[in-house]
Amino acid sequence: MASLYNAWGPILDLYLLQLGFAFSQYLVLRAGVFSLATAALAAIGAYTAGILAVKHGVHPALGILAGTGMGTAAALVLSWPLARLRGVYQAIATLAFVQIVLSLNIWAEGLTGGAMGLMNIPRVVGTPGLLAAAVAVTYIIWAIGRTRIGRTFDVIRENEAVAVSLGVSVPRWQALAFALSGAIAGLFGALEAFHSYALDPNIFGFSFLIATLSYVVFGGRKSVLGPLVGTAVLILLPELARPLAENRVLVYGLLLILVINFLPRGVADTLLDAWHRRRLARRSAAAAEALR
């Protein structure tokens, strides 16, 4: 059992961390916002927690709270200009924000360690802590989906004009989605900091952005199951096929092309829709049989 954990424990930790980032991306996409800011928000949370711990001796629990708060605050500030943009312009603006945060982390050498990264962060978060955070966030997002908040996000995503006609304040609800997304990204960024001994600014670069987006697009952005399945498949695939591990981004790109063309709703959401249709068909057949 110990040897099995030693072999797959790091993969499980990676999955739990990436699942948190995937849920952060999932929330804004569910609310109809084409945001790529999860990488920047995660970097803000990670560096906030790491700097407080290394340079000021702050307790890790307070560092995690501070990272979560900074991620939330940054997302709220970012939501204000993004409310004026739509579609690809939102993607470009958030991509610019990612680049700004990455550049600041590299050039603010006295604060962040620069290109060498931030070293000597205490490693106090292990698998149990990551598992607890992942389970809690999964439950919260599932619960949100069953409330008015989740239904409003769905209406905005499907047809913003209909949402406005129903009296929904789209900027306000999308700001809420951003705040929740920033809180999750900041939380898991802080957990990343305390799970590692060091932070490299390039961790939260373009590859991180593509991977996080891939998890949601591959799995699906309508149900909580989407990020769970998408993250699991895309994390495990390079490990099961070792020659592909060094070409992770290429694999993600090819899978995205295939999914977008043949399963545009994502793998998990497509299977869920098929299951729901089959269940409805069985109920209809049973009802018709009872009337005979």
C-alpha cells in the first residue's frame, strides 16, 4: 500500500490541485464569461501566501486566507472593465492580465524572488489538506448549481439577451462569478505554495492557462462532473503514456480539437445528456405502456 501511494501519491496531489484551478475556470465559463484569468489569480494567491510566510513569518493558515482574499479582490477589480467587453475581447483582456501578473512576478525581484522564484516556503499542505479543499469546493459548486445562482449563470451563458429581458443584471452576476472564481484560484494557489518548497513564476504561464482551460472544455462546462472528468483524463493520460508526457500541451491541443468538433459539450456532459435522454425515453415508454 505504501509503495502504491509513493508511486501515485504525487499524481493524486497534482490532480487535486489542478481540479481546484479547473473549478475556478469552470465558474466563469458557466456564467458566460470568456475569461482566461485563472492563471493570474492563482499566481496572486500563491505569491501572497508565499511572501507572507517567507518574508514575514505569517502562519500558513493566515497565508491561505490572505491568498484567497487577494484572489477574490483581484477578480472583483478585474470584473469591472470586463463587464464592458464580450467574447474574444474578454479573452484578450484577461490574457493581458495574466501577462502583466507574470511580468510583475519576474521583475519584482526583491519581493517575489524574480525569475529564480520564491524559495524556502514551508511545506505544510499534504494530500489530506488538498483532498479536504477539493471535496469542499466540489460540494460548494454543486450546491451553487442547484440554487438561483447556478440557474442565473446558466441563463446568462445560454442567452444574455433573454437574461436581460428577465431583469437579470448581467454585470452584477458575472462579477459574482468572478469573485467566486478568484476565491477558488487564490485558495488553490496558496495551497500550491505550501505544497511546494518554491514558486516559479513560469508555473502560472501560458501552459498553465491552456491546461486549465482544457480541463473544462474537455470534460464539459454545464455540470460539476465536467471538470472532475476532464482533469482526471488529462492528468492521467500523459502518465499512462509516458512518451507523451513531454508533449502535454500538444496532446491537450489535439484533444481539444477532437472534442470541439465531435463532442462540443464535453465528454462528461455529452454522456450525461445521453443518459438523461435514455431515462426520459424509458419513462415515456413505461407511461405509454401503463395507459394501454
